Amino acid sequence: MTTVKSRGDMTSVQEILDADRGAPAPVPFRERSTRSFDLGQIPIERYISEDYARLEHERLWSRVWQWAANEEDIPEVGDQTVYDIGNRSALIVRIGPDTFKAYHNACLHRARPFREQPGSAGTITCGFHGWSWNLDGSLREIPCRWDFPQVSDAEFGLPEVRLERWAGFIFVNFDPDAGPLADALDVVPEHFAHFPLEEKFTAAHVSKVLPVNWKTSMEAFLESYHTVRTHPQILAVTGDANTQYDVWDTASRSYTPFGVASPHLGRLEDDEVFDHGVEFLTQRQGTAERDPDQSARTALAGQLRAMLAQAMGVDLAAASDAEVLDGVQYFVFPNWFPWAGVVNGIQYRFRPNGFDPHSSILDVRLMLPLPPAGQRPPAAPRRVLAADEPFSAVSELGNLGPIFDQDEVNLRVMQRGMQTTTRTGLVFSDYQESRIRHFHQLLDQWMENR
């Protein structure tokens, strides 16, 4: 049975893995102490200032690699989708069976965007006057071409946006001189070698505009410290205060054990932990019994293996309890959260909504393992929630929906509080909020680098 220790004798990721009876580690563990950054205050101005928001677009979003789409979003040649950030827009096109390009999403005639929504076509055509380009970006047709003697095929190919791919994810960078994507991904490719994201598909895709700064929203997902107050329904099965935090160069990680009680509750009997865990996993009470020879953690892992086998035909018999249960959440600067695990494939993305410092877009994807054989299921279409529509209205999100709703309550009032407080800065803890301070250290580097 895995023993989870209280703060001060912190259970490490490696100890949890070792407790799973020699099963393969879910991540290639590379020990590196979380850095202790300056505990000075983070200025509130960067959450509420329109000037700062515009400076972010100039110095950050115009130059950084950002997750824009997934290959499964545009599965056929000619499929097209759009990624917007501030006043920049990229049109992402599958131009061949395994070839993709991104173009600046503006016609070279009068600058009308080619698309505002996903679609499919054999050409890239402007809806205003009908100028069109081939999928490879070469000029195809101009109505009344005789009237444009100044236009040449060589000079009017579509200008490209930098595009690179990893594990089925498509990234863009509006800076033609940016370094390679591999530098931005840091340790993630190495750590996800055991959890190939390309072997998962999007089962739910939800977006919502929130009346908060993108950093306000994102930082709630960089720590487990808020769980005790915000998500009390999961304390009986989540070692929130036992979360391990790790920081590298442009990436960070939190590792939260599941199937154990929060240290805030003291020690709970295994039956109580198991019952709460089953209710959380199945959203039903009294649906299973625990073998008395098994710990609550091991029994819950067995329940989850059985659920996945029945629902999707996925065999997880060889996976350790840690691989099946635990929350291993990575962050890649500036705004991407990929989760590691044989089951868990949640993806978060946070981005500003235009130039408004009080508005942002939260994108959530729930990615599940591919069926053992047969055709890849189609990616779930993106569902945009209205301002008054809760995440819990999306049945595909399961037990995640109510958790997002609880977070949203905090986020909405926090953004207002930042405008009314007499303090000029926010203070973050030494350990449990170290990933937030790491993020701001990286943000400072981009904002200071002109």
C-alpha cells in the first residue's frame, strides 16, 4: 500500500512509482530541485493594464511558439482551420496526406481574412472578390486578371507563418526568425515518450470566453493549493498538499497522487477513500466493492482499468497504478498544459481575447486512448459555451465539468478584486505556487527582450 506523507516529509514522484511494485515509471524521472525565486510581489498592473496587454502582444505573442491546432482537426487534404491571437491570424491547411502549412489569414488583395471558421476546400479563396490560391500557397486565379498588371505570380504567393508539429499537435510562430519548436518544448518530448499523445483522440473540445485576464485564469491551474477550499468534494481521494512541483527551463510539472486522502483531512479508512473515489470516477454511489486485501488506491486503479476496458476496449493490465490514476500535469510556456498518463490526456490552453486585459479564452480538450484496432475516431468538434453556460452542461467532460465551474467562480471575482485592492502586487508561496513564479520569470525575459 502506498503511504502518502504530509508536507515536510513530502512524497516524491519516484517514491510513488517505486511503491507501485516495480511497474515502469510513467515519466522518465529526472531529479531537479524546484528553484526558489524571488518572493517579491508580482505587479497587479500586468493583469489589469491595457498597455501591458498590448505590450504582451508585441513582445510575447508575436514571437513565441504556441499550440494552434491538432492534426486530427483537419484530417483530409484541403481541410483548413484558423488560429487567432490578438490582431494576428493563421490559416492552417493540410496540403498533403502528411504535409501542413500555415499562412497569414488575409487576402493579398484587400486583406479580407480567408476564413473565420474551419472548413474544407481544394483552394484558398477570398470571399470578397474571389482571388484564389492553391493549397501550397501559389497564386491560382484573379478574376479580371488583365486589370492587375502590377501583380506577378512570384510576388503574390501567400506569406507563410512558421509551423512545426509534435505528437499530432500543430504549433505556429509569427516570428520567422524564431528558434526551433524543440527548444520551447524543453523536457516534454522526453517525458512523454512513454505516453504518446498521437495515440489519443479528442473526445471533447470546449471553449469559453471568461471575463478575466488570461494569466488570472491560467495560474489557477498551476497549483493544487486551492483544492482544499475550492474543490472539497475531491479531498477524500486527492493528495492535494502532497503534490510535487518541478521546474525546468521553459516547462514545469505538478504530480498529484490520486486514491489517497488529502492531508488536510487526516487519515481516512480505505473504505471511505474507495467509496469517494468510485463516486468521483463513476458519478454514482455504491457501485463497487473493495477487496479487503487491496488498498483503496490499488482498488480504484482496478476500477478505472475495468471502466476503460468496457467503454473503449483499452487494456491497461500492464499499466501501474500511478500511470492509471495520478494527475501528472505539465506546462509549456507560455500557455499549454499537456497531461501525462496512459488514460489522462487533458489539454488546456489559455490566451487573451483580443487586447482586452479583462477577457480571455479557455480551451479544454479531453483526449482518450485510441481503440485497440480499427479507424481513429473523428475529433470532437469545438463547442463554444455561452457566458452563462456552465462547463457541467458538457456531459462529455464528465466529472471535470463541475471542477471547472468551481474554478470559474473564483476567477470572475478575482479579476474584480485586482481592480479594487489597495495592494499593488500579488504574493505567491515558496513551493506550492513556485510554478507561477517560474512563469512570471519567463514572462519577464520576453517582455524585457525587445
